[in-house]
Amino acid sequence: MAWGVPPQPQSSRVQALYELCKRSFPSPSAAGAASSSPPPADVIRSITSLMDTITPADVGLRDYNLEDDRGHGFFDSNLLRGSGRLPRWARPIKYLHIYSCDAFSIAIFCLPTSSVIPLHDHPGMTVLSKILYGSMHVKSYDWIEPTVLASSQPARLAKLHTDDVRTAPCPTSILYPQSGGNLHCFTSVSSCAVLDVLAPPYNADAGRLCTYFHDYPFSSLSAAGRKRLAGNPDNYAWLEAINTGVNVHMQTGMYTGPTVQELQT
């Protein structure tokens, strides 16, 4: 190192994740018709390998007692000052924005114990999720193709992909536009946080709307026409879009981790 030249700060893992995503995910307009196709396998491997190394401290979250959400950065201090421990019904899911562009977004969801993100889809999107701390139950589905509809109500047949509890540390999970559990719901077993990369992110103008669903057991409805299922019927469900508003107790929190330094293009 030359004399008189200050050392360059070490790049954060958040910055590394941003730069890797920037190189890996083209904007949907540039990608054209291929924009709904999943990224190449080597791209997914590179990003998941990096995400697997990210810890709560890397994104400004500190380790804490999983049964107590007081005083850990993502809850507003004025709200908590003098109030003691909040009742669980009063604790919102916190959304921490890190970065977004038309090609991808990076964010964190902090879920108090027993909170729920209802069943929803990710149209034309690839999503990488890393549980930073805690445990959550994940239930996910993929649509049956070709489309199978119920005979008595507007529900569509899907196959169960995942129904288990994931506890940190665990590998980064990936869902794709048509596989990997593109429709999923989360229920926090303990306080937990999830780092998400969406590529591309939701965009109503581009037709990527988030739709919520009810799921019904396969035996509760019948198919319009004959449909033979492969395997256990319990591995299938009917999903019906919810056309009314869905009340998710979520608020935007303050991200306190390393800021992203945007690359000049």
C-alpha cells in the first residue's frame, strides 16, 4: 500500500450481493420474451453461495432472545420507550428495504412469533430466500399443468412442494416462475428474519401482481372433467384467488445495515 493513501474499506456482503445481482439479472425490458425464464443454474449457485454466508450482523440485525422483540433496531424506539414488552398482536411484520430496480430487489422481512404471511404467488419471478435467524413453517405449491379447474367454484389445482419447518442456519431456498414452490406462505414458529432477492420484483404495470389464495383439501372439491392424480391425493390442493383485500399486519421498518453503493452503468 502506498504511503499517504488511506486504506479502502472492505466491501460488505450486502454490497457483494447487490453487485452479483446487478451482473446476473438483466432488466425485464432488455431480456424481452425470455424475462420470465429462470436464471441459469450457475447464476443461482453463485447467489445462493453468497447468501448462505450472510448473517444477521451483516445486515444490521443483532442476535437476541427469540421470545422478546424489544430494542433490536427494527422497532421504533419511541414506540417501545416505557411500554415494556409489546403484546404479540401489536407486533407487526417489519419490511426492511435494501435495494430495488426493475431487474431485482433485496429486502428483509422480520416476523414476530406466530405471525403469518398468507399464501401468495410470484408471477414470472425467481425468488431466493435466506432465513437469517429463528424458525418458520413454510408451505408452498406449484400449479398443475395443464391447468385443472374445479367444477363448482373458481379454484385451480396445485401440487404441494414444501410443508415443513426451517430453522437458521439453513441453505438458501429458491423458487422459480413455474417450479420450486412459486406459491408459498410463511408462519413464524419463533421470531425470525428472512432475506429475500426477487428477480424481477413485483410490478403492476408489467403484470407482476401479488395475488393471495385460499387453499382447500383436494377431497373438498371435484375436478371439471376426469383427472387422474399421480401419488397421494393429500399432496394436492385447490387454490382459489382472494379477490377482496387481505389484511397483513406489516409496516416498513428502518434498515440499519450497510448501504448499497450503486454501480455506474
